Amino acid sequence: MSIRFEKVDFEYSPNTPFAFKALTDIDLELSKDKMTAIIGATGSGKSTLVQHLNALLLPTGGKVIVDEHTIEAGKKFVKTKDLRHKVGLVFQFSEYQLFEETIIKDVSFGPKNFGISEAEAIEKAKRALKTVGLDESYYERSPLELSGGQKRRVAIAGILAMGPDILVLDEPAAGLDPQGAEQMMTLFRKLNKEKGITVLVVTHNMEHVLKYCDEVVVLDHGKLLMHTDMTTFFENEKYMEEANINPPSIIRFKAMLRQRGLDIPSDILSIEDLARYLSRRKGK
Ligand SMILES: Nc1ncnc2c1ncn2[C@@H]1O[C@H](COP(=O)(O)OP(=O)(O)O)[C@@H](O)[C@H]1O
Ligand SMILES: [Mg+2]
């Protein structure tokens, strides 16, 4: 089972004066069962890339393979419904897509569409709402009454209710307050580690990448710049420079300590671990 991009090109509005090549020659194999961050500057092609995973966009060159599904440029792809059952895509600002009059109706809409009974769909919706931390007092409320963060939870529940194997989130924490953002990322990590859902998350937040993700994919002007595991990425200043990112504070602090001659192991990636390590050394 795999998620693969083979020589994928994508051009918006081909053969028109507005043609724009947003992805070029992407060769990428994503690890299933992991939590992978997709990073890169605005306009680097992150949203375009992830929309290929559920055939919302079709490659104009190469192929995208998701388990038994192959989406190949120039060939008709007919299993869209099956693929969307497998891959749940949560858009950026997904809260704007809520449309039903009650939360329970909104969240059960997706599963109902996949041909299960109303009662089963409601059951799935209830479970999904519980997962995102919204209890039964929310069921009959209008999504419009909620705060931005709560609305986004409802939108995510709508995707979770369909029981995806692969969950793709495009900047899910953008615009949330820091605590809400941490809760959101904790939820995805839990879905990944406890339920075995493959999670791909587009983000600009390097602290989140460091704290929650296992692997990192970096895009640059529509090309794949690198794909590596999180520790390797943050252990190599050269990688971070190439990716044009500011290292998280713990990484910068480690670099400063190393410059001063302290030997800091690479698996120390949080302030807590660093404090523990330094106090142990002091005692020696
Ligand atoms: N519908 C579209 N038509 C034409 N160009 C687009 C469209 N959507 C995005 N683009 C362009 O494609 C490039 C990649 O966009 P996108 O995938 O949204 O980047 P990111 O998510 O990394 O910010 C950008 O230059 C953007 O302007
Ligand atoms: Mg985007």
C-alpha cells in the first residue's frame, strides 16, 4: 500500500493565456501510517499537490498512485468516489464550507452520501464530533453560531465521519489561537498514532513540524526540494537554509550551546528534554 507521485506535472488552465505550471516533475513516495508535514513558501504548490491525493486536481503529466488507485495524466479516472472515501481532504479555511442548518446534519452529510443508512450516518457523525471534542450539546446547534475554531472542528469531523485511511489537512491551524492550534495538532497526532490514520499536513509552523510530525516534504516553486525525516531535517542547518525556514527556538538554542562546545544529542527536541539533559550533566 502506498502513496506515490511519479513524475507529476500540473498546469492550471493549460493551452490558455493563463496557463501556469504549478508542479514540475514531482517524484515522491509518502510513508503510510506516518504524520508528514508539507512545507514551502506561499505559492510553492502545497495546496496544488495535496489536491491530487483525492483527484480534486488531476495530473497533467505523470501519475499519482494511492493504494489500488492510479490517476494518470490523460487517462480518465473513474473511481473518484472510492478514492474520496479513502482520502479525506480538509481544505484551508474549511469552516466556510459548512452549510447545513445543524451541526449533526452537516457532519452526517458525507457518510450519508456514501450510501449508508441515516441512523448509521448519525452514529458516525456523533463519534466524529466526540473525537474533535464537541459533545452532544452541539448536535442541534447551527454551525453559524460557533467560533472560528469550533467551526473548523465541525468541518474536520465531517471528514472524519467518513472514516478515511488518509487524512490530508491544508493549513488546519492557520488563524487559530496558539492553544487552539496545539489542540488541533495534538488531535491529528493522536489520530495518527492511535488510530493508524496516515496524516499529511500543510503547515508554516515549524514548531508544529518539530513537535508533531515524523517526516518533512519541502516544496519550492512547484518542485520537490527534499523529503526527509523530521530529526534529520532539524539536525542539518544546511537543509533548513535550503528550505528557507527559520529554525524553531529549541533548534537555535541547541546550535548556540554546541557552538559553545557542549555536546547535545540529536534526539533532544524539546525544551523539557534539554532542561533534563543539562541538569543531569551539571550533576556530574
Ligand atoms: N486556480 C488557479 N489558477 C492558476 N494558478 C493558480 C491557481 N491556484 C493556484 N495557482 C498558482 O499555483 C501556484 C501554487 O499555488 P498553491 O498550490 O496554492 O501554493 P501554496 O499552497 O504552496 O501556497 C501559485 O503560483 C498560485 O498562484
Ligand atoms: Mg495553499
